[in-house]
Amino acid sequence: MQDYREFLLEVLIPEDRLQERIRELGAQISRDYSGQDLMLVCILRGGVMFLTDLMRSITVPHTVDFMAISSYGAGVRQTSGQVRIGLDLGSSVEGRNVLLVEDIIDSGHTIASVLELLGARRPMSLRVCTLLDKAERREASVPIDYTGFVIPNKFVFGYGLDLDEYYRNLPFIGVVQPEKLLHAS
Ligand code: IMP
Ligand code: MG
């Protein structure tokens, strides 16, 4: 695998800005759910870095659970609109205040399908928290309750987001220079 420095066009969001914004989101969520029961549902795998930092900034008692989604017939950079549960939640959402934790909302198809799936399981409330919003790419209309950053239509990686499953560990969000990638996907 390539060193990311070979194809990094620019650091879009450095580590300190990410961490500062995540603390703000955690404080806001803590105010909004004050006195209420809360369940965080992380969409694997991209949401995992965001979840672990966000939950450290949330001061209300909460549980966490995980769900993996894959999409049918789509390339890495495009969602088809049809999704499949790869790994389902280990616990019930019925009667819970559920907050979905996502890395990025692009076309919106993935999160729209998750909202439909979980909405049918009768949670008390169901909201969405995304670190990144590529708003200009939206195809499905989805309500987003908490947004870290609205970003331009560029392919990004790091802080949970992958390129062919690699580079999720980087503590910043970087922009890809596609022509420098050896394995185009
Ligand atoms: P959507 O269904 O089009 O909203 O796609 C959302 C999913 O596409 C995210 O959970 C990511 O896995 C992936 N994705 C979209 N844009 C990017 C990107 O710029 N970098 C890495 N993954 C992305
Ligand atoms: Mg992905």
C-alpha cells in the first residue's frame, strides 16, 4: 500500500479542528438529551473514530451499539441506493432515543435506508449525527440533526474514512489527488 503522502492533495480538516468541533457536538448532544436515556448507533466501519471521540464528550449516560451496512451493485465512490445489513445491532432500539453516528453523508442513500430500517423497530426517537456532509451530492432527502462540517464534493480519507479499506487511522481528513493513486477504485 502507498504512503498517503504520495496522493494527499491537502489536509482539509486538521486534527485540532476535528477535535474542537467534536467537543462542541458532544456538548450540544449532552444538552439536548439531558435527563433522557440515549443509545448511540455507530455505522461501521467509517463511523468508529468519530464515535469513540464523540462519546468521550457526551456527559449523559448512554449505551453504544454497532451496525454494518453494505450497498449492492455500487463502486466505492457511489452508492446504488440499495443497502444490506452486514451486521445487525446486538440490542433492541424499541423505546430508546437512538442517535445514529455516521462518518459522512454523500448521496444520502445509506442513511435513508438505515433510518427506514430502524424506524420500523419503534424507537422513541431517531436522529442523525454526521461528522461530514457532502451536501451538494445529496440525492435522497434526509434530515440531519447534528453536522460536524459541510465539505465540498471531493473524495476524502482519514479519521475513519477509507480508501480501499486503508488509511482509516489518520487523525485528520485529507483530500485525495486521484491521479496519484496507484490502485484506482
Ligand atoms: P451515501 O449513501 O452516498 O450517502 O454514502 C455514504 C458512504 O459512502 C459513507 O458511509 C462512506 O463509506 C462512503 N463515502 C462517501 N464519500 C466518501 C469519501 O469522500 N471518502 C470515503 N468514503 C466516502
Ligand atoms: Mg466506506
